[in-house]
Amino acid sequence: MKWFSFSAIWKEISKIRWPKKGDLVTNSIQVIIFTGFFVLFFALCLAVISAILNALGVL
């Protein structure tokens, strides 16, 4: 297992492109906004479905 040696592992680790601080902040903000959008979307869907079921007398 030639690939399972310290030199091969170190060679693969050196190929990793670690994100810069600016990229990390930008990506984190995008994830938070995206998650917030879906929270609002599903809350709105729940409210609409609940209103429809209340109008029908199911709830």
C-alpha cells in the first residue's frame, strides 16, 4: 500500500486549498441567509396550510 505512507499522506494534505478568512465569512453569511429564507418559507407554508384546514373545519 504505497499510498498509505507518511509521504503520500503529506503530499495529499499539501494539495488542500484552505479557504481564506474573507471567503469563509462570505460563505457563512450566505448559508445563514439561505437557512433563514427556508425557515420563513416553511413557516409561511405551515401558516397557509393551517389556515386552510381551519377554514375547512378540520382543525
